[in-house]
Amino acid sequence: MTRLAIVSCLWAFSFGINKQWVAGADPVLVAFIRLALALLALLPWLRFPSDGRRGALRLMAIGAVQFGLMYAALNYCFVALKAYQVALFTIMTPLYVAAMHAGRARRFPPGLFAAALGALAGAALVERWSADRAVFWTAFAVMQVSNLAFAWGQVAYRDWRRARRGENDLAVFGWLYAGGALVTLAWAAFGCDWHEMLSYTPQRWCALAYLGVVASGAGFYLWNTGAARVKAGELAVMNNLKSPLAVLVSIIFWKAGALMSASDWAFLAAGAALIAVSAAKARRLPSAENA
């Protein structure tokens, strides 16, 4: 679970960085840049998996959904919403992870869903500020596409990796970035103005470098490989750890705390505590419910 906690801290900064310096750029182009940088970061170690080209294509398909589709949907939301509002719409992910794992395992353990619901409730307490109703439903729908893509990808890689104990994560993980980058490249080729990149400021390029190499390159590698090492309930719950962390980062670095009342602080503390309790309970679930 240590890897998931480290990545949650990295991603807590990503929401504000994305909103502050990247929002307004073409979302598909931004997704391609981030995934291309992530691929370049792992390219020196890239090798075919044990089942050769077929395995590489399967990993690329996982990356196309988990990273390519997820990023394109996520970046669209940064155009219309504040950073903490984007974080708000990610709180359904634990339920999606729990449901997908249960469906693939063909059993529906109540303890797993209880842990995911606890994490969902905790994140909802943390991020209870309402968005502008004019954009709420559209942004909510787009974010659920992003959440579903990310949830499916991490469960799919977890299952793939657990069935192949001898694989070297570092040697094969770049195939996921390749799949995501190809999807966003094909998408961008038909609808993006590539000359837009000439207008990017140095600050935007620095933000993209961090988001591509650190948040995406290191972050997704640590997240998916960490997902293969933890129980399903823990994975579901940890998907919402970034929610209270993102709010804290917004308070400390983006001055969102000036808008918070005493009750907001109380809800933040209560939400973070509920997520921590859910994670602890998920860790103790019987293996029959939580493999």
C-alpha cells in the first residue's frame, strides 16, 4: 500500500498544477504530450513480455483505455471546473474498482463494497462544495467516463500481472504508455491545432514535464504495480486518498483555505478519517472476499 500512498501524494499536486498552468490548452494534445513523455521515461527499459507481441498488444489496449481515454476526458473537465471540483467528480472510482473486480472474479462480497462505499462517503465529505449547475451534469458525465476508464485499466493490469508472476514490471509497463499515446495521437491528428504548442509558455512546458514524467510516468507505474500487490478492497479505497490530499494542497499552495469555514475544516477531517478507517477495514477483509 506504500506505493499507492506515495502516488496519491504526487497526484494531489497534479490537480492544482493542471488547473493553474495547463487548463485552456487542447485537452487531447495535453494528454498526448503527457503520455509521450511518460513513454520516453520508460523507453530505455522497454522489452516484450513473455508472450511476445500478443502480450504487448494486450498491454497497449489496457493503456489505451486507462490512460488515453481517461486523460482526454479528464483534461476536458479542467477547462470548465476548478481543481478541487475535478477532484470531487473522481470519488466514484472506488465503487467502479470494486464492481469490476467482483465481476471479473464472479463473486460479489459485501465487505468489499462496504469498504468502497466508506471511501466514497469520506471523499464526499471532504469535497462537498457544489459546482456551477450549468456545467455540473456535463462535467459529471465526462468525469465518469474518465473514472471508468481508469478503474478498468488498473483492475485489468492487476489481473494480467497476477497471472504472470515472473514478469518484470519495468520492462513491460511502457507498452501501456505506448497504447495511450497512440490513441491520443490518432485523436489529436484529426482535431488538434499542433501550432498551439508554439504559444505554450515556459511555465506550461515545465508543468507538462512534471505531469508527464513524474505524475504520469512514475505515478502510473507505481500505482499499477502497487495495485497488483494489494487486496482489492485496499485498492478500491486508496483510489480516494488523493481527495483529502488534493484539498489540503489547494489550501496550502493555491490559497483555497481562505474560502473555507470552520464546518468545511470539520468535514475535511471527518472525510479523511473515514477513508483511513475504510482502508484499515479493507486490509482486514478475508481473502475470500478480497483476493
